[in-house]
Amino acid sequence: MAMRTSQIPSHPPQRGLDDSTSEKEDSPSETQLSTSGDPTGPRKVASTRWSCPTVAAIGILCITLLALGLGLGLVLTNAASASASAPASASSSTPAAPTTSAGSIPTSGANVVVIMTDDQDLILDSLSVQPNVRNLIGGEGVTYNKHYCTVAICCPSRVNFFTGRAAHNTNITSIRLPYGGWTRFAELGLNENYLPVWLSDAGVNTYYAGKFLNGLDKSNIATPAPPNGWSDSSFLVEPWTYNYLNSHYTNKPNAATAADITGYKGMHTTEVLEEKALAMIDDAASKGGQFYMQIAPEVVECHADPNDAINRPAKYEAMFADRQAPRTSNFNPVEPSGASWVKDLELLSDDDIATIDEIYRSRLGNMAYVDDMVGSMIQRLEDHGLLENTYFIYTSDNGFHMGQHRLHAGKRCPYEEDINIPLLIRGPDVAKGATSEIVGSHTDMAPTILQMLGLPLREEFDGQPIAYTSTDLGTSEKTELVTAEFWNIGGGTPQAATPGSYYNNTYKSLRLISDDYTFLYTVWCTGEQEFYDMQSDPGQMINRLASPPQGIAAEYYGRSEQSLYDRLDALLMVTKSCAAESCREPWSVLFPGGEIGTLMDAMNSEYDSFFANQPKVGFSSCADGYIVELEGPQDVTPYT
Ligand SMILES: [Ca+2]
């Protein structure tokens, strides 16, 4: 476990703004800095400088990554109808909380800490460099193998997490105006109606430090209002959010002016964040009562130019010098794969692959800092006697691909690398050392957190609590569904050799997982469709709905492929437009009488014509955001 003895307050003395950093978050200056990171962590101090074969390419890559980007991955699940039990014990100083809507938790004096990293993959081995995450959270709790983001990009995914609602319901579908970002979030009234507001209204102390929503800039940190609902906060502020060694954070709650922003030139952003998190834990301990704390490191985004000292993982830069991005079965395939713009990508060049490997090593180095922070935070909770009664959740906002399907480093796609993300939970009544295949998504996280805190669930939730107790993990009516959505621009994965934004990246995806099947079905705004049977094709390389179809025709449960596709499309028709109960129980929209609850049930031939005659998922054009008039039919015809 990483230990730190030094302490700084959550709002240390002002060091002043440093505008030597580029105004563009993706193209920082090349100012050379010395590091002041604590070298006493569990890892060796790096001494070898990074080399970069394709610096220019990375710069272009990062610019394009930042660009445009609307996408939504909508994950639907009925994963856990968990009616969790009460945490083991409540601090004597904590107030009683109301019962949940499920009525199964009388009170909870528990606390919740969430670590949400940026762009951390599950599939490409990022957790391999995080022993504290694996052992102190996973080893003491549950590791979820089938947790998904619903929108494979920062702001929409974070809003999904904060609200428990699908992006097509929050209408935050981009990282930037006019369809997303911080100011859009505030303008839509979400700043008054999201998780920390509900918690603070219930008397829970709330803390936030790190990257918040895209677009929280030095010019608008209080425009139209400061981020609401946090008892204490320290937000990373653009344009320095991605400057690992020149981060700037707000230094007081309700920060409004330049004087309320502090720069940390020469100190790694996660070491700054770690000190803030520890100070917040101290504050929460001194105040007593329940608390919620969300710490959001900015370390694994791909905005860094690895030749730029300001953006290097400093002391860990050489620790992973022998690592390269995993050469998965779908890495830079000889035959193109995917749909829309993805299938037209050229093979990655040797320079492209060298760039991907450099980025990969940078990511690992930065994730090691996060792992140190996790160890320190858990130790500090233990020091205060709070660990036993605190849920500790580790996750990411979205996944990441690195060379899969010929894609450069990036996200925004419906493929597994982009949407399947880490989720590990430990806590008072959480199963210990368990691994779960329960399907869940970030839509379920706000409900899960409310349940952990013993607070009522909300009617508007599109998700529901994820199972985490031993009992609920064993009995949860697990399914099946994750829906991913995305709205246009970019793909976010420009090729270094052919920079540019990729349009036609609007899609609706349905990810279905059970003991019997594992499928991905996607409808693109171009009209293209994709279907991957991931039992035989885990890398999603054989698109049976390509034209002409790839691979060999198969039967599913004695039925034709088309009969399966008719079911998948009808289900996606429901989930792409669902809200509240229809998201939580999508089959009931098709079968109000309750005849069908799973895909297996629905394969019965007696329903063939019912499914074949449903309106089909489609788009009339590839829009930049959620414009419902362009998204084809909205309603299915219920079975009678
Ligand atoms: Ca992200």
C-alpha cells in the first residue's frame, strides 16, 4: 500500500495562474519542468527519458481527439434488482437516512468514495499496473467484468453516471457546445438536479476533486453558476486540465475568479490530487456524518505529447519501457473490419504503431500514480477508522482502443475496448474477493450509490442498483442488456498518418450478454448494421450484417439469423428511446403482458411475424447531436 506522510490542505496556498501553458488543452507548451513528486512511493523512480518517434503525429492525434465528438453508448441492463442489505455498522456520529424505495435498507450511515479515471480501459491490461486497485479494492470486494459506459466519451458518460439517466434523456451527448459540456449541463438545469445535489439535500457531506465536465474553463468556472452540490471541491480547470505537470485546480468552493485557481507547476497532477483527496478525507472525518467523495484523476487521456516534459508521467516514465500495447486478435487486422468510417481505415504504419506504444507506456505510467493515490486514500480512511464503513468504488468514464480495427488511440466507438470499463467495489457488506459477470452500466451507478447511502431511489432513473452483496450477487436477476449510443463527429480516433475528423459516427448499439450468448448489434446513421457473435468472434471481426455478409451463416437456437436480428432490432428500438421504467424493463414494452423477459424467450417461432413487422431502428441523417426527428421511428407495436 502506498503511504504518504506529507500533507497539504485541500486548498493550499495560491501559486498563481501559469499562462505559459498553451490555451489548447491538447497542445501544451514545451516548457521544461523539474518534478517535485514524492519519490517515496512503492515504485522505482524513473531515470530514462522518453523517446518519441512521431511527435508531430501525436500532436495531430490529440488535436483531433479533442475535436468534435458526439456519441452515445447507451447501456441498458436489468442487471441487479438487488435489494441490498444494510451496511455492517454505522458510525455513531452519522445520522439515520431514509429508507430506499425498495424498502430494504432501514438506514445507512455508510460513506461512498468514487475514483473515476479518464479513458481507462479494462481490456488492454491497464489494471496490470495497479496492484492497490486490484488487491485493496478487488481483493476486498467485487471485480465486475461486464460493466459498461453508455457513451464512450467523457462528458456524456459522466453526466450519465451523475444522473442515472441515458444520454438521450439528459440530452448531454457531446463534450462541447452546442450538445454538451459544462455550460450546456448548467443551461439544461442539470446543475440543480444531479447526484451531489440530492446527497447534500439529504445531509450528506459531498466532496469532489479532479476533472469534472469538459468545458469547465478558467473563463466560466462560475458561469452560469458554479458546479452545484459540493460541500468542498477542487476542480481541474481548462486549459490546463491535461497538463500533467502544470495542472490548475480551483482552490475554494464556488470558485469564481482567477484568484480562486491555483497552479501546480512541476508537480504531477495526480500527486496534487492525492493530497487534496487526503485532506478531504481528514475534513470528512472531522465533520462526522455521512460523506460522498468523488476523485477524478486526469491521467489516462491521450492528450499528451510524450516529447513534452509538461505531459510526461515523470517518475514512472521508464518503469514500463518494455511494455507495448497488447496485440489483440483485432489489432491492426490485415482485413479491414467494422462499419461506417472504421471499415475504410488504412492499415496502421510502423510509425503509427510506435506512437500507439508510446501512448500506451505513458498511460501505464500515469495509472501508476493513480494506484499510489488509491493506496494512500484507503490507508487514510483506515487511520480515521472510516474504512470499515465506506464503500470504495473504482471506475473510469469510458474505455479506450489502441490499434484495434486499425483504429489509432482513442474511443467513441461501440466496440468492446471502448465501452467495457473497470468497476471494482469494496465496502461494508460487499462480497469479498468476488468476480462478477453481472451486466451493468454507468446508468446504474447513481441508483447504486443512493442505495449504499440508504437514500431513496428516484423515479426518473433509467438504471437500477447493481448487486454487490454476496446474497444479491448470487440471486440477482441478471441480464443481458447494455445499450450504447453515440452522436457523430470524429470517431475520436484519427490516424496519425491521415489526420482529420471522422463523421458518420452516430450509432445505436445493443450489447447482449448471458451464459448462452454474447452479441453486439449496431445500427449506424449511415444505415449500415453490424452483428458480432462474440462467443466465436470475441474481437468483433466478422460482421454478419456487412454487405455481403462476412463469415459463415449460423443458426441460433434452431432459428434463422434473420429471426435473431428481428428480435435484436426490436429490443434496440425500445432501448434507444426508453425512459425510466421502459429502460429498466425493456421487454415489457414489447410484451406488456409479461410473456417475454429474455432474448431466449423471444426466440420462440410464434413471435416471428410480430418481430418481423416492428418498425426498424434507423436514421434519416447523421446529426451532430440528439435530434429526435432524425432518429427514425420511436415506438414499437406492443404484443397483444
Ligand atoms: Ca474520458
